Amino acid sequence: MNSELIALTFKGLCRRWREVVRVVAVVMISFMFVTGVLLYSGNMKKWQTAINKQHFGNWFVMFYNSTNKSENDVIKNHPYLEQAVTAVTVRSIEPLSVDSDNTIEAISATDKIMVGTMSDEFIKMGSITMEQGHMPEMDNEVAADRNTLIELGQGMNIGDILTIDDTTYTICGIINSYTNVWQSGNRLPGVIVTDTQADVIADEITYIYAYRLRDFISETDYNTMYQCIASESGIRNNIAYNSGVYDYQSWDNERVNRYMYMLIMIIGIVAVTYQIIIYNRSRNNVRFIQKTLGATSAQTIIITFLENVVILGISAIAGSCIALGAGKVICLVLEHTKGVTFFRIDKDIYIKVIIMMVISVVVSIISILLSGCHKKKQGSNRTVKITGNLMKKNFIINTATRLMRTNGIIVNILVRVFSFVMAVITVLCGIGIVTSYGNYKEQCSTPDCVNYMVDNVSTVPCIYYDSLHELIKIENGIRYTENSRVIPGCNEFNIADGHSARAYYFSGFKSGKSGIYNSANDDIINNLKQIEGIDDIFYGYYETTRSFTWDNMNINITTNGVGSETEGGSSENRKYMFAGEYVDIDKEIFNILNECAGGKLDYNALKEGTQSVVFLDADNNGEYDDTMKDGVTLNLNNYYMGNPFYNIKSFYMDKYTVACNKFFTDLISEYRYTIDSKDMYEYISDNISREQIIEIVDEYLRHTYDDPTDYYNMYLNTDDFDQDYYEYRKASYDLYMAYKRGEVSKEELFENLSCKGEVLGSWYSKYTYYSLLEPAASTNVAKVIILTDEIRDKLKYYVPEFGQYTIIGSTQLLQKALDNQNNVMKKYLFLDELPDYVTLKLRPNQFNIRYNLKSSFAATDNVVRSYLKTAGFDTISYSEEKNLLRQRTIESLMSYGVTAFAAIIIYMIVSMIIVKNRLEKYRSRLKLLSDTGAEKEQLVKICMYECIRESLWFIVLMPLELLICLVIVKKFVNRI
């Protein structure tokens, strides 16, 4: 090879730069497409990891030091970890803002909210972003994440006032939640203040150091790496591991990526080869001139080779750069819109693009050698025997038929077989896509996980029974004595019965942790909706803290387990005693329940809550409770709400009880969970109405004595008669009658301790009865269904976990129970409305989440489970099999889709090559027809007739193919 040949090659390329640019542009698209596929397959796993890091922070381990400011030397100097970024917490505050000396605080055991600062590097590493506003710039400003604001309950908007230890701050920024999202996020500062203010309010300082993994670290078992670091550092409790990111196993789609690469590579090579062949064919005349001027075949091949290398090299570089640039732009857009950074270019991409270019050059040269494009083309020697005469009416069809026959029957058959095979492959791939997606939709129509909120304090299963007392005369007067025990709902309030609520606890069962008060706030719901890969969220209402009672329930000798009248838990924790699931009744759930109930349900009754279904499980001894039967009235009892009238201490206090006690604290002066009669009397005296006093005292006198005057007269006939006591009782009675006639005021009435005591005692008795012994709602049990594994499986997407007694009822039934409990508290505390934080509302505490196909790429299952676990949810996952099905569906869709795409592209490229080859072959004949008077439209119709016949073998692409053929044919005919 000498310099003249190289110079001649480049001079020729420069003279024909427009034609070269057109070829480069087309070939460049092929390289750009292949590079794009390689970028996609290479960055998919990085995308999944980046999504996790966006939600849970880009840190590996976090160290908390509350003793001094220094880092742990082992962690600090570990070769796998980068330099630490820092945050500081300086003090803590209680979610309910109760005083530090309040006994409630010690019982509640709720998580504290931390106040502190974060460095800019910490914020950037954690992908902590502002929902609105800005970080604090002045000492009287704070920023807080949304979850913290919800827990504090002091303000939810920019400009609201937040009080921390008697110091007021203005909320200047609201941050997207992280305290209930990150692993150990509750230990991070949820309220951000300025560095200066942090020094002022510093009380309990904890220095937080977060460490990233270095970029070159690539492990499969990060948990073991963390365990080694924790062990070497000697830290046990003050270290956290980002399990949400590093315990996640991304979907390995290597098989599909390899298949896609091979197919796309084949398509790219075919497309590139096609363009090069067309380009080389356009240079045939030049090659003939070169040979005429003395160039050998080897020299013309070298010139062709150099031209191909230049064109392919420029195309490969330009196409790859455009694809890489486009990928970078897309990633910048994602980083701007979603805050996700993950783009990386691996060296394998460059290697595979170079391999494709080399193969394309080799294939194009081989095709030139085989086709003889470096030699002068000779006309075809094929002779065709023609029968029939050409006439005007059959000129086009007969001419086209004669031209087609010149190709030979074997060639024509092979071309049609090729077209038919490509069509069959495409159709089968289309059927495969529809079938795979349909199968996925059918099998993945149910939720992937059932999540229900749990309290951090459990409730021992118990019921309160009515200990009835009888008034009897004794030597020195009268007394009450217990004569019977009645379960709630089986008796009406009668003040003469001496109602007294006694707790009956069930041991041998799980303590309840789910109630409607402990439900999801808007922040949790909004965070879930923002997670990619979630197809739909179904809301539910599930509780295990509410107790049930029913007709003829035996609380003395029970088959439910071992009952006791003292509080005590069980170490067995086998199952819940009571469980309730409340749903919006629709045809789907009704049909399931009706099938289980043997067709005994009424749709409207079930929907309205007058009818329900109970699933009965065996007790710990394998026996079934025969008192629970069809047709019984099931009572939904109130949640325990505390008692401002009497000091009932309990070793458990769930969030609702804590809220109620805070409410009593706010409502009644100096109330601190230790009863103060003076405060209670003053509160009742200030709030009880005249009508309520008369109603309650008259009821007391009417039901307690045969004659109201017996209030004092019954003491006349006692052996130990006390004149002073008799006179005191009579004076009290006369005072009340005077009050009833309107002759004395309420204040004068309450100066008499007997009258005041009777009013307080009767009011307390009513409050106790209606809060503990009167059901919140009742429903008829249409069918008691023995719980089996088959039924569990049918209802697993509705009921997270069955108890020994599990009711499925409507949300209307639950709403009635909540409203009635709210009304009891309002009535007996003399209120028109309750504060929002103590009001029971129908808010979901159960999320049934269904994923879509995107979840396989977006790490959805990991993000949802990790987030909800931190937010206080228990999760029952059914996604493992569905994730596998989704991955296989995606593999099928990609395999079928890429195969169909490849078949279409290859078919179109080969078809266009065949069309152009045949047009070149027909050139002399078409030129002769044109010279003898045939019009251009007739020539186009002759050529298109063959195109129409051939396109019938791939009829799906017929319109597109004919459109392209028409363009090629018209362009060719115009040049004849």
C-alpha cells in the first residue's frame, strides 16, 4: 500500500463529502442504537441501587458518639470507607409535649424527637431535600421533616410556630421525611436549628458520623462486611447499618442483556453492512475506471477497504458519542427531577462497539469479494421462455412477470420463504408478548404485600365485665355485695345495680398491637405514592386491641385459654385473641364471604354493618368455643380510654391511652394521673348542667329506694340509730328538693358533701358503664365459620393475621363504633367537640400494595418494606413469587420484543437490498422500455407490481414496505 492510494482515497471522499455524510449519518444511527442498548444494560443495576440510596441515604455505616466529639479510630481509618460527614443532636423533645415530671411519660415509651444540625455534606449524602421553604438562617427559625411535624402536632405549614422547651421558633422549611424512612432515622435531628442556636440549647449532645463506601468496593455480602467493621470497632448499640441499600439484591437480568446485545449486534451489523454495500455499489463505475487506468483488483479492494474503515470509524465514534451524551443528558434530567445519580460508562461498552465496527468492516469486504463489486458487472445471460403476447391491457402485469422470471424459480422461492419465516417469527413474538403480559396481569392482580400498623406498646387481651352488686340491709345500715357478673351488652344501666367494671385478662395469646387510633398519617400515604413501581394501594382497617363479647359468653370457665382477673401476658404468643377486619363491602369480598358462609349472607345487611361474619379458630387445646354460634349478637367494645374519675394504673398504655391521659391533663387543672377529688369536683361543678344533676339524682333515688324519702327514713329502724346522721341525710334530701324547685343554686347544693358525692359517684358510675360496659357497636353474626388453611388462603389479602375470634365487617360498623366512643367521652366530660389528637377517626392503618412491572427495575419491594418497617408497620409479603413472575415476564417481553424488532429490521433491510439489486438488474430492460415509449408511471407500476406480490408474504408490514419501495422505485425510474 503506497501513499498515492491513501491520498487518492481521501481525495475521493472529500469530493463526495455530501454522499459520505449521508452514509455516515445512516450508519451512525446503528452505532448509536447499539451503544444505547449497552448503556441501558450496563446501568440498570446502578439505577436500582441509586433508587435505594435516594430513599435511605448514600451511607454504609453510621456511628453515634454521645460521650465526646471524636470518631471511632477503626471506622475512621477503615480502607473501605470514605471520610465521615457529620450531624449533631443537642437535645430531645417528646412527641406529645408532656412535662418531664409526668408519670405518663415514663409509661408511654414513645420515641423522642431529636433537635440538632446537619452539615451540608451530610444533607447531600443523604439526598435530603426540601419539600418547601429553606434551612434555618436565623436563630429563631427551624426546619423539620414532615414526619416530625406530624408527631409534634404544633404546626404543619411555613410560618407556623414551634415551641421547644418554652422557646418559640418559626418554621422556615419543611423537609421530605427521613426520620421515619432511614434505618435508625429516629436518632437523627428531626428539627434543624442553626449552629449558633444549637450551642445555646445544647443539653444532651450526640455526634453523628456517617460513612460512605468507596467507589471501587464491589461486594456481594455487605452485611458480613458491616459485622466485621462493628466487631473490630467494639461498638454494639451506637452503630447503624444501611440495610435498606446494601442488603438489597437487585434483579440479575444478565441473560436478557446478553440476548439483547447479540440480537442488536446482528441488527447493527446487517444495517451497517447494507449501507456499506449500497455505497460500494454506487462506486462500481469509479472502480471500473480505476481498473481501466491500470489499478489492480487488490488496489481497488484496498481503496474500498480504506473508504469503509473511514466511514465506519467516523460513524462509530459519532454514534457512540451521541449515545453517551444522550445517556448523560437523561441522567442529568433524572438527577434534577428525581435526585438520582447513577450514570457510569464501563470499558466493556467501548470494546463491544469496536468489535461491532471490526465485524462490520470484515463482513462488508467479504460481501464485496463475494459479489464481485470490484469487477465490472456483466449482464445476465439468463434466457426466459415467454408465452403470450404483450397487449395494452396486460402490458404492466406481463412485463413485471417476465422480469421476475429472470431471477429464477429457486431464488424467488427462497425470497418468499425468507419473508414468510420472518412474518411467522414476528407474529409468534407478538402472540408471546400478549400471552406473557396477560398471564402476568392474571396472576399479579392481587397485592404483593399486606402491611398493618402496630403500636410500640402491646395490649393484653381482656374484657371488662359488669360486676353487679345488690343493696342489702345490715345491722348498721346498708351495703352492696356482688351477686352476679354480666358481660357487656347483656344488661342495661341501672344505678341501683351498683355497676362495677372488672377486668378479665386472657393469657396464652398475643397481645394486641393494632388499633384504628394508631393509623397512617398523610405523610406516610404521600411517601408511598411517590415510590416508583407501585401500581395501586388498597386501604384497610385492622385491629387486634379491641375486645368482643357475645350472648352467653362464659368468662368464668373459658375454652379460650387460661383466664385471670390480674394483668399478665403470655410467653407463648401463639395467636391473637380478638382480631377485626373492616372493609368497604363490594361484590368481590361479598362473594368470597358468602361462599364461605354457605350463601347465608345478605349484601345490604353486611354493607350496613347489621350483619357480619366471624371466623372461629381452635383454642390452645384444639377445641372450639361452642358459645360462639350462628345468630349471636356480637358486641364491639370500646377501646380503653383511661379514666379521669378514678386512678386505674396499668402496666401498658398504648398511644390512644397516652393521648387520652394527655387530654385529661389539658382538660382538668393539675390532673397528673393521680386523682385529686378537689380538682374533679370543681371540674364537674363548673360544667354539669342543672338538667343533668336533676336527671342523675332522680334516677339514683328512683332505682335505689322504694320511696325517695327512704334516702333518710330507712335509717330510722336500725338498731344502732344515729340521730345526727339521720338529720344529715334528711337535710341533704331537703336541700336537693329545694334545688329541684329552683330555690337554691348549684353552688349551694355542692356545699353539701353528701349531695356532691352522690352526683360525682353517679356520674362516675355512668361514665364507667358506658365507656367499659356498654358496647360501642353491635352486629348480628350471620355465620360462624371454622377457620381452615383454605379459608386463610382465600382471605390472606384481606386479613393480615387471624385471631381465635376474627370478625369481618363493614366500615360502616367500624364507623359506628368509633363515633359512639367519641360521643361517650364528649357527653361525660361535658364537651361539644374533642381535640383532633384524641378523636377516633376512620383512617386506614392497613395498606395492601400491588406492584407493577417497573418494580423489578426500581427496587420497589425493598423500598416499601424498609420504609414501612421504619414507619412502624408489620409486613406480610407475597411478592417473592410475583417478583420472579414479573422478572420472567419482563424477560419474555424483552426477548419477544427484541426478537420481533430484529426480525422486522432484518426483513426490511434484506428486502430493500433485494429491491435495489433487482432494479439494477432490470436497468437495461427498463431503459429499453423507456426509450421505446413507455411512460415513467408505467415503469413504476411494473416495478411496484413485483413489490406488491413479494410484500404479501409479510402482510403485516405491507403498507410500510410498499411505501418505502415506492420511494426507491420512483427515485430509480427518474434516473433512467
